[in-house]
Amino acid sequence: MKIAVTGASGKTGRAVVEDLLAHGHEVRAVDVRDVAQACRLALPAEVTGAPAYVIAAGDTLMDRPSADIAAEVFPGVPVRRPLKPYESLLSSDKARDELGYRPRESWRDVLGLLRA
């Protein structure tokens, strides 16, 4: 099952994420500190209209390489560049280019896992 978790960097959230992963669930999360950073960057940004941005973690909590997951879930879809082992499959490139957003927090640090 795919499950989104907020507050996963706290004591209780960390335990919840560890349990979900141990039971084979796919966990999606972005650290609230990264979301706050994106909001702080967006408020003074000189943009026109109402642009939409993907604010994603820089890495996943999956224990399989991102390239393997992409090949399984999106067979036949070309990968435009090599992926780091646990890199997020959601691109925050537009937020990086227009706002200066760069995810700083990693769930892998919180859980003591290898980084992307």
C-alpha cells in the first residue's frame, strides 16, 4: 500500500514510518522544514500568474533503487538521465530553477539509512 506520512521526522512519526516500511508499505513523505523553506522562497518570488511547483523530498524511503522502481512501474517510459540510487522520482526542478528550492532534509538521515 502507498501511504503518505506527515510528521515523520518526529519521535512518533519515525516509529510509524519504520513500522510501515517493515510491513512492506511504500511511504511518501516530505519534511515539513523543506515545505516551509519552499513557502519562504515563494512569498517574495517575482513570478507572474499562479505557477504550480512540486515540492518533494530529494530521496525516497524505498529500499530498492529508483531506476528499478521506475522500470517496474513505468515500463517503456524513457529515463532522460541516470538516477541516483534512491533519488525521488518526483522532480522539484521547476521550484529549484524559479525559487531556489533545494530539499535539505532526508528521511534517510532520520532513519539512519543510506542517502541518495
